[in-house]
Amino acid sequence: MESNEKLLAEAIRLIDLVDYQEGSIVSRTIIKKKTGTVTLFAFDEGQGLSEHTTPFDALVYILDGEAEITISGKILRLGEGEIVIMPANQPHALKAVKKFKMILTMIKS
């Protein structure tokens, strides 16, 4: 992973900080603190994360493409510019309907 020092006090296009890779999920941590994390992801079409839970609320913001996000059995389709909050301790899963990039912000409190 690249150092994030070059990101400090600089204007950068978030979407350009991670590239798609065929058949893969790529991630890059932007901020990692005791109080939470901000992580950028790029999912190739058909890729996903199987159902799991986390002990913290997480906000997903779709930067590009289209994702299917399931939260406690409810299926949501999100596209560019849309967000969803995945509540703590509720099962959720993600799948790339089309390749997509997202920012995941997890608040630990």
C-alpha cells in the first residue's frame, strides 16, 4: 500500500486513488484511527463480500458503477452518488452488479 502522507492537505480526486483489477477487489485505506476508518474499494463486476456483521455502523458511498447491498435480507441497488448506512450488528453483503468503486467510512463508538 502506498503511503498516505502525500494525501495530507492536498486536493485529490478520490475515485483516482484505486484502480479496477480484473476478477478482484482492490482496497486502499485512506484514514485509520482508533475512532474509525475510511477505506476506498474497487470491485470488478461479479465480485463481492459475503454476508457478515460488524460491531460498528458503516456508511457506504458509491463513487462509480452499481452495487447490490443486502442488509438484514433487504436488497438495495445503489449507483453513483448514492449512500447507505449499514447498521452495526446487522448482517450485510455486497456484490458488484457492474464494476463499482465505493468509499466505506466506519465509525467506532
